[in-house]
Amino acid sequence: MRGLAIRCSGVLLGAVALLLGGHAALAQEALYGPQPPKGSAYVRIVNTLGQDVDVKPEFREALHLGNAGADRASAYEVVENVVGRALKLSLSVGGKTVLGSVKADPDGFLTVLLVPDEAVGAKVVGVADLATFNQNRARLSFYNAVPGCGSGTLALEPGGQVVFKDVESLGSKARAVNPVTTQVKASCADHAAEPLALSGLEAGGMVSVFLLVDGGKPSAFVTRDVATPYHH
């Protein structure tokens, strides 16, 4: 098992093709189309707040993120000139506006988590992503988006075999896995979310599982990781 904060080696194109999964035509375009300038990063935004949210980033178009399944997550998009730059954004949630900023590693991938905060209602946390390519295996990532939970776990069901353990609060781990269909259960300490069907795992594909608190109870959802091809 490898840690999450590993930068891409070389240019971003191989990772982009990976994120596009089994879509051969798009992957071909990503491999041979325009390359992002050096000092760029791929950034996505994920809503774990338990309610819909409108997001206005300075670095990309505004978006609305829902509160169910894949509607919670945006695609990765290229952000240029990230070196030494604060990526600022504002959230409109529950009648309040919350400001936040993150930093991205150049030539890397970043997930921006929108998470609950008791003081102001929400906060913004950047998590550097593992983005390595293995054409024979799938990549599974697990995000512990529960503030204050320092022991996130993802296990297979029904056997209980642990895939990830001791994932820190507002952190992540990732690993290559065999492209199979299975069920997983995400938990924080002794509190577990309902099992999730993990389907769509395919060779070269990437899937993420997010653990959060929704309505005071642990919950989890799964997304297939995708990236928007870069255009000048």
C-alpha cells in the first residue's frame, strides 16, 4: 500500500488517459492532444456536506454539486500556474457564504473536499492524490471526509478483509486492485456506513470511495474518477 502524496512522474498525460478509464477515443485524444503547460495541476471538487452547494472557484467555472452519489463530485480540470498560488473559492451553503483556499502541487492531482465545520458550517480542505497508471489493474482511493475521525477504514464485505486502515481525518490512501466487482464497507472507529457495491472497476480505471457523516450517521458514496481533456 502506497501513501497518497505521490506526485505524477513526467507529464500529466498518462494520468489523464487513466482517469478517462475505458473510453478509448477520449484517452487517445488525451495522449496525443494538447498538453497542459508545466506548472499545471488537475483539480476536482467534492461535496461531503450533506446538502447541495454552489461553488464559485477563481480557477474554473462555477458549479453546483448535489448531495447524492456521483453528483457530489466534479471532474478533474486543468488549473494552470499553480506554483506558489492560492486557489481561492467561495461556497454558498445553507444561506451562508464561506471562503476558502487550497494549494496544488505542480504536475499533480488534487481533490478539494468540502467538509462540515461546527464554527462556520463548512470548510475547504485540499488532499493531494496518487495518480499513477497501471494498465492491468484498477486504482481504488479511499477518502476519510469525517472531521475528527482519525481511524477511517475500508473493508471488503462480507468477509471483512481490510483494504485501507488508519486513514486520518480529511486524508486519503490509494492502491492498485484487481478489476473485480465486490462490496465494501467504510467505517470510522466503531461506526460504519451501509455497504457499497463497487462496480465499474476495470483495468486502467480509477474509482474513489468517500466516507462522510450525513444526518449524524456515517455514510459513503463512490465515484468513477474522470478528467476533462485539456484544450488551449
